[in-house]
Amino acid sequence: MELPETPGLGYTDSLRRALLYSHELQRERDPVLLHGLVLEGTLELLVASAARLHLLDDSGGWQLVSVAPSGARVPEAAAEMEAALLPRALAAGRSLISTHRLLDPDLEELAERCRKEKTTTHVLLIRAHRQTYGAVGVHWLDGPRPVDFRQRAAFGSYWDSVGVAVATALERARAAVELEELRANAFRDRLTGLANDQALQRELETQERTWPMGVLVLDFDGLREANSAFGNREGGDVLIRAVGEALAQIAQPGELPARMYTAGDEFALLLPGRDEWATDRRRAEVENALDVLTVPAQLREIYQGASVGAASRRPAETPGQMLGRAILAMRRRKGERRRQETGS
């Protein structure tokens, strides 16, 4: 016996459209466009009035990420029903509908309001690999939900594709974040949060054609004494972090502060676009700022400021060679300061 068809797509057309949407879902890489496709296919295949896509956040709560049609207003009772069904569907591990005969008794009053407003709300869980990733709140407004079992059969195959596509997109996004974190950590000094020596070398290579350019190299005094008196964690590491934080604040837009070695007290400040005069001025500014740096009370007698050397890039010189001259200039400056302290 043939089933009567409701307005909308017939079974054959529904199945064809479901397959087309499923194919597009698997191809789409943009999350925003993927969300739009999910809702577009849901609206068309279920002959619905509005749909809202929610994803689970890291704390297990629901986050509304997309609405179709764009800007569609869902009546208050239907919106309340959607909000009430979302946590219940998640707890039950299955989709829920506002007209179900076994709806929670505490929702009877809200369900009656929906019936009076001629709205039906269905919360469909997005699942894959035995895990829930999100849900779509589907709404039929100003009339009952169409009943055509053949259309629903076609929709079932589409909905399986939705689960796989959304799960894949979320996993892809998580993997991209993790990869970015790995890349960032590979070029970040763990103690200070500044660029590390590897990042500095990479930036020098990137700046191969930059002209003019300068660089500062600094070495602060007191690391060995702080480690001897208080140990690495409470002594030298505290000083290294203090100098690193100060250098990050001193750095101006476009300048790159970096810790040169993971086991030492040497830092660099790369100055793209700075000529010799500007580089020398920055050297004096940085040294003066670090000389008056406030450190924890127990280390104030140990910390003796920083010696800063500078170099400006010369014609036919690589950025790496310029850095080497800045290191030598820092060592000369360190000797000068010691002689000044001893009066020799």
C-alpha cells in the first residue's frame, strides 16, 4: 500500500537530495559553511520552519553556533522547549521531541503552550563513534510536523553523514590547535615566555633582506650568585623571569625580544628598521631600564643590572654576523662596567 506524501519532497527526491547533501558535507572544510549545510539539509529534508545548531563545549555545555534561516525568530515557547530538551537528550543519549507521549511530566505545561502556538520542537543529537558532538533544534511553526516515513528514511542516511562530518571537523580543529601549540612551544622559551634561540635564528633568516637593522644583546649580573644562595628555582630562575618580563615590556612594536640560551642569562632584542643611531639609543634605553629593574627583596643585593651590547647591520653582512658582533659588544660592555665598579 502506498503511503500518502506530505507537501515537500517525495521519497526518491528526498533520497537524492540526502545523498547530495551528504557528499557536500564530506567535502566541506570550512566549519561555518559546514554548519550552514547541516541546517540547510535538515530544513529541506524535514520540511521544517527553522533549525538551530548547537555544539558541546569543553565543559559539556551547549553553545549555539548557527541558525537557519539566517536571523529566524523562534517563538518563545518553542525556544524554551529546545533549551529544556537539549540537556535531557544529552543525558538520555537520544533525540527528543516535544510531542512525545513519554515527555517528562515537568514539561507538560510547556508542551501545552507549544500545542496552543502550533509549534513542534525536535532536538536531534549529532553523534558519531558512540559520542555526542552537538545537536540541532528543529522547529515546525504554525502547523504539525509532516508525517512521511519515506522522507524520514531518506533523512536517516543524511543524519549519519552529519554526525561523521561534524565529528571530523571538530577533530580537525582540535588537531590544528594542538599543532599550533606545538609549533609555538617549539619556538618559545618556557621560563620567560619569550622567543627562544631557535625562534631568533629563524627570524634572522626571515630578515635576510631587511635594511637597516640592529640588534641588542644583554647579559645581566647575579645569576651565579642567586643560584648559589637560593638554588635555581628560587634564585636564578626568578631573576631570569624578571629580566624576561621587563624586556617584553620594553620591546616596541616590530621588535623581537628573545632569550638566547635556555641555561644562561643572555637575551637579545632584534630591531628591524633601526639604523646605527637608533640602535645605539635603544641600547642606552634598555640598559638604563634594566639597571633600575625591581626584583624580589632577597635578590636585590645580588642583581647588579645588565650589560647591553649593540650592533647595526653593515653592507654585505648577514643578520647572523651582525648578531655575532653584538655578542662581542656585550662582552666588552660587561668588562667596562666591571672596571667602573672596581675603579680600575
